Amino acid sequence: MSLEELHLNLRNLTSDDYEQLKTLMDAVYHDLGGSWPKHTIDKLIQEFPDGQIAIEDDGMLVGVALTVQVDYDEFSNPHKYDDLIGHRETILNDSDGDAMYGLDVLIHPDYRGYRLGRRLYEARKELCRSHNLRAILAGGRIPEYHQHAKELTPAEYIDKVSRKEIYDPILSFQLANDFQVKRLLRKYLPEDEQSRGYATLLEWNNILFEPAESVLDTRPTQVRVGAVQWQMREFASVEAALQQIEYFVDALSDYQSDFAVFPELFNAPLMGLQDRAAQQDQMGAIRFLAGFTERFKTELSRMAVSYNINIVGGSMIEVGDDDRLYNIAYLFHRDGEIERQAKLHITPQERRDWVIEGGDNLQVFDTDAGRVGILICYDVEFPELGRLLADQDMDILFVPFWTDTKNGYLRVRHCAQARAIENECYVVLCGSVGNLPSIENLDIQYAQSAVFSPSDFAFPHDAVLAETTPNTEMIFFSDLDLTRLTVVRAEGSVTNLKDRRKDLFDLRWRDWSWKSGANLEE
């Protein structure tokens, strides 16, 4: 039969299909008792109509998948095929079940080679997702095992099939369709002599499954990020700077953004409130700037609550309890909570001119719009940090930055985009622009802010969701689909996080108590 002659249609099975289904089952299962009686099929269609899927060619039934709903906890543990069968060969469908169980997949012998089985499996997966069920389970026969039973145990046989050293028409197909062998089932179908009564318990997990819970507690799937490519400008007062910030927060809130993002050290122009002579003392100038941080924290927290928006407050200079200076990014939640992330890697200029210290902690923050991390500028150039955050299920990485030249900017940009790809997350890059020749160390800025995604089919071809006009003050937005992250991490063209060779290397956060003289060794 040629491809031009095929007229395939995927639909749900009906009771009128029984005679064709009986003929198909008798042909495929001639060694296992043949077809189910009509009342069995009618009851399946009545109780779970969506789960009975058929492929027809010009009205002729050529492929069928029969499925029931089951309780996952019961059928993900050892069981027999008879556990699915009730009185008078009635298949037991649990309408409250949280998983699907694949009973049968049948393909007409004349239609093998057209990948109709794959179509039926994909239809099952889509049904599992649309019904928000936890998984698809199946007891899989291993019909070629009888040829190897004398020299291989069932477990050894399954291992060789998984390594493609042996081909098994059922198990090989199921493994190729993303099913995983969960356990070996004994005496599953005793009359199956080819499999010697053994079967594999196979499982396909629905990575989008959401347990039943209240709507308010459900994790969001769509997040809107708004950011400000901030113009460094002279301010006549602290009030003028805060007024400008609130203007942008208000604008971003009007567009229903979940986050408002500002650049690194975006309040640095306040050093210009000193006269030029005082600015020559760089240490004095940076401590002068740190004196505004508490007021900024209070005001930005108020804005986050008032405008119902989470604010990534760029970064600001903080005087620590040890009287040392730190570059801190604050996360202002719209419920009033404030969290902090210190810059960990300090640039030579920051160390030389301002004697800023690096922080010691790294964490992922839980927000009402996903799990987020923050790496300030230079930190994003160290890939270990992004990977440590990814290991804590980070969805969005915010990178407030401040670079003076294009080559400095490109260094940050390329590293940020690499973090998005290797950690399968979104990265929001937000910087400042403009010239301030009247303020020491704030001469020039270069930025083109952007939002990066993983690089796969579900995302833009260049993995750039949004970017600004270079060196122009503006706001920009990007809608982030967190569901796409879940899918790409499990089923992407490549799966960077899942495929790491942890048998060869690992990554951990070091206990830094040695700084205070404590002994790391117990």
C-alpha cells in the first residue's frame, strides 16, 4: 500500500466499531484468547469514552488503543492483569483514578510500518495532559523473551533490550516512546508463554500534572516581567530620584507586570549630591551613597505593596554589621517581605576604588510568580552560580548589571545567554545607560537589556524573547511561560540538566564557616 492511498482519521471508538475491533483483536491476539466480548468494550466506551482511541482508513479500523483510569498508588506497585478484570470480563475503570492504564494497542498487520502505534501513544499522552492525570501505566509483554530464557533472567533481558542489544517488538517500542521500566511483574499474564508470564511495568510521567489544590495556591504558568533600561541622570534630591523610580513602577504595574526590574547601582547618581571635591574621596563617596539605602528599601517596599508588583531593586550599597561595604540586590515582594542577594564576585574596579566585599550566600527566592534567582552583573560570568540555582528549581534568573563599554556589556550578555541555555531557565538582563561626566566613576554606561530563553523549538529561533534599543532609556516587557520550561527540561531536543554526568562530577556550595576560624572537619 502506498502513502498516497492512505486516508487516516484519528477518532474515539464507538460501539458500532465492535465487529471490526473483534476481527482485529482475533488476528493480533490469536494466541491469547482473541477479542473481548462486546459488553466489555461497550462498558469501556461508556465509562471512559475519551480513552478509547481508534485510527481508521477510509472507514476501516486499522489501529486501536484501549485505556482505563486507575489509582496510581495501587497500579504502580506489583499487580496482575486480572486485577483489572471484574465479573463477566468487565474491565474495572476507576472514574476517580489519577492515572491512565494502557490495556491494549493493536495495529492491523497490513498497516505496520506507518508508525500508527506512535500516533496512538501520542494521543494517549495528550489525553493524560488534558485530563490532568498523573501518569500512564502499562503492563508490557516481552514476547521475544522465550528465545533467551535459558541464558538470561528477565531483568538481564530487559537491560539488553534497553541497550538495544536485543530487539523486542513491544518493549523496544515502548522505550522509544519515553516510557520507563518501573519494575518487573511476575505471573502478570500466566498464559503468555512467549513472555514466560513476565511483564514490565512501564510508566510515562505527565510532567504537567498539578495535584488538586486551591486556585490561590496553584503555581502560575504565565509570568509577565517588566524592566527599566535606566538612564543615569543627575538628581537634585533623593526625593527626585524616588519620584522617577515610582513613575516607572507605576507604568510597569499598569501593564500588569509581575516583576519590575532595575539595574545594578541604579541610585549611584546620588553621589552627585556631594560637591565635586568631596567626590574625589572614593571611599567617602560610596559610603555617602550607602547612607540612602535604608530609605530606598522602605520606599521600594511601599511601592511593591501599593502597586501590587514584585520589585527587583537593582542593587544598592549596604554597610554590613562588620562595617564593610557590600553590593546588595533586594527583592521587594508585593506582600511586603524583603529579601536580599549580595554580589559574590567583586570586579577589580569595585575592589580598588570602593573596597567592596563579596557576599557569602546564594539562594533561590520563592515568589507568587515562580522561583527566582539574582546574580549581579559580574556574578553571571561564573557558571557555577547559575547551576547551583538551577539545582534549586529556579525558573527565572534576574541579572541587574552596569557596564561602561560595549565589550564589557557583551561579556555579560553572552554569559547570561549561556546560563539560560545550560540551565533551561529564563534570564532577564537589565542595565543602565547614559553619561554623567560630573560624577566620579559614573562617566559612561552601555546597555542593551534583554530576556533570554532556552534554545529549543518552543522558544524563539535566536532564544531572545525581548530586547531594548541600545543606550536608550525605555521599559520593556516579556511574557514567560513556565510550563515550557517544564516541558523542555523533560522532553527537549537536548536536556542539559537531566543529562549531566553526575557519575563523573558534582557541584556543591562550600561551607564558608572557615572565614570565622571554624574548623570544617568534624
